[in-house]
Amino acid sequence: MPSKILFVDDEVQTEAMIRQMFRREVRHHKYHFLFALNGLEALDVLDAHPDLDVLVTDINMPKMDGLTLIQKARELRPLMKCVIVSAYGDIRNIRTAMNLGAFDFLTKPIQIKDLQITLQKTLDHVHQLKKTAQAVRENNILKMYVNENVLSLMTKPEFQNQLMVNESIEATVIFIDICGFTAMSERQPPDEVVHLLNRLFDQIVKEIIRHDGYVDKFIGDAVMAVFRSGDHLRRAIRCALTVKHNLRTEEFKLAPNLFPHVSIGINSGNMISGNIGSESLQRLDFTVIGDVVNTASRYEAEALPDQIVIGQDLRDQVKDEFECERIGEVNLKNKERGRVLYNVLAAKSDETSLSLPSDRAIQR
């Protein structure tokens, strides 16, 4: 696409002169020129052409002078750059123009070589600004899809050379599944289902972040999150209790006496964190894997609606802080030995969670 340049000058011969000076660039679609006779006309052109790259303007013009124009243009088009071309090249005008945001200042009579160099220099700067702005927009979009640990890793110089490097960490992983969503999907229009799912995910993610965890991935109607460093196990349990409690409030009521339910599995211990996938295809997933993660997923599969399932090992670690009820011994899929499981009811310092029923009769 040719670069768009607007010339503003009350001398009518300016248009013919510029077209003659840059006839080769126009013929090869390098530049596309627009013209206005004063600042007010220029503002109309700005409004009609939001993709303008450079504004070249005289100072002394009727209706609106060039200095007022560049000030308004800067507010309307922050990425567009302005160049002053004026016979009044005294230091006062130059300083005023630069302070108002002019990128450069040329004096009349115009020297064609000087103007060519100035336009190219200005356009190079504008194009770089636009690339930077695009990169910022893309980065903001990327943040919506990639967790903060990956973004932090990407800034390290060794990232490209160590794509498949991973580390062993102590952390807690939590699986939060929205119960009954498959049946709901069959009865409701797809747009309503997606809207509700996003509302529920938004509430769940807010609590994960508030408790210093991060979302590892969304798996259908479930969320997998990881809590690292510090008291990660207790933060994960408190997050789970808060999510369960918040989804039973009026804000998320689906119908009279009908609220969404979640089943939650939590496990804690040593796991591998890093990039998993195909380096040759450049398709990677930054995640955690290991027996601790698999077991947490199995716990969630065993959980009934509104149950927060942990193993006996975790219950022994947190029994002084959280009220738990024994579910019993369960044979988990692909596990040799049975596990004694517990349902976390509430934090002992927060009796409000105890009022929520375990809902053993509710079907998943």
C-alpha cells in the first residue's frame, strides 16, 4: 500500500508542484498525496482518511493556521507525524512547532532533495511506530492465550535455545469441572451455553488469580490451575472453597433453587514444569505433568457436585485448618492401590463454607 501524505497550503500551485516533484513515486504507487488549502479542510481529510501517515503543512493559512492544526492532528492521530514547511523559519516558530509535536521543520522555498529525504525519514519513523503499536496489540492478545509463566520465559535470552528444557517443581494442581454442562449443552442454544460457560470461567479464574495461582489450560468445561511457591496447597484449597461458595450466589442462579455446581480435585507434590509438544512443528504447550497431576485429575473424576476431593496425605497436612469429611477408599483408574479420599468442607476459621451441603444426591 502506498504511504498516504497530506499537504496543507493555501498556495494553490502547491498541489501541481508536489505532483510534479514526486511523479515517479506516485506512478510506482509509493506515495499517495492528498491536499487541503487550510487547517479546517485538513481536519476533514483526516476524518475521511484514518490511515494517513504524514501531514505536511504551512504555518500561515486562513481559517486555521498550521500550528493549531498540528496540535489537533496530534490528538486525533497519535501515530501520524507532522512536518512544517514555512517561509517563517525563525527559531521561535521552529521551537513552537517542535513543542507542539512537529517531527521536522523545513523552510521555503522548498528544496526537492531536502523534501524527499525528510519525507522518507518521517515515513520510516511512522512505519516503525505502527509496527511497535501492532506488536503491543498482538502482545496484549497473546496474554489472553498464554499464561504469565510462558511470557516471562519468552523474555529470557536462552528461550529459543532451550525450548524443550523443563524443571522439577513443588506445586499444587487443581481441576475444577462444571457439573452437568454436557446435558445443559444439549438443551440450550449454543450461544447461551458459551455465554454461561464464559461467565462461570470468569468467576473461577478471578479467584485463581486472587489466590496467586495461574490457569494452565481450559479443558472443555473444566479448568486446570497451578499454584506454586509459598503456601501453595492452602491457597489452592481456599480458592476451591471460594469458587464453590461464589457460584451458589444469586448472581449465578440458573433458575429458582437451581445453581451451577462444580466438582474439584486437588493434589500437591513434585511435578515437571516445561514445554511439552513438537519442537519441529513449533507447537508447544507450557504445562505441568507427572503422577501428582494425573492423580488430581482422577480425584476430580471421583468428586460429586460441590465436593473438593483430596487424598489422605493432604488431609493430614491441612486437618488443623480445614474441616474435612471422609469419603472412603476408592480405586482410582490406572492406580494399583486404593486411595482414601476426603471432601474439604470449609476452612475452620470460616464457618460460612460449612453451610454449603455436599450434595451427594446431585448427579454429575
